[in-house]
Amino acid sequence: MALDDKLESLLSDLKQYRDELRVQMHLAKAELRDEFEDLERQWEKLQPRLEKAAEDAAETGKEALDALEKAGKAILDGFRRIRDDLK
């Protein structure tokens, strides 16, 4: 899988998990809401960078793309943790 495809997939997964969690957050414990809000702030900083990097993957350095992918995966892991705690 090409790096730009990996970033597109990561971006799609992040959006999906985020949307699902936003619907469930009104039922969440305060601690989970706080964690979600922290992840939300990280997401809002990362999203435009991921979108731009996915568009410009051929021109962007591999190290920069790897760093964006790592940050995105960390947010995705947090979204998954919250989702699992909500079950």
C-alpha cells in the first residue's frame, strides 16, 4: 500500500471513529469526555496536516509523512480506547 493510500485510510478511520464517538459522548463518564476532548484538540490540529500530506504525498518527505501517520495512529488508538470503554 502506497504511503498516500495509508494516509487516506488513516484519515478515513479517524473520521469514522470520531463521528461514532461524538454520538455516544453524551452518555459517557466525565473522565472519558475529558479524554475525548483532549483527542479532539489533537485531531483538529492534525486533520488539515493529514489532508494536505495525503494530497501532496509525492512531494512531502517520507519522514514528515511517517510522523503524521504516527500522530494519527495515536489519536485513533485513543478513539478506540474510548469506544471500548463506552461498551
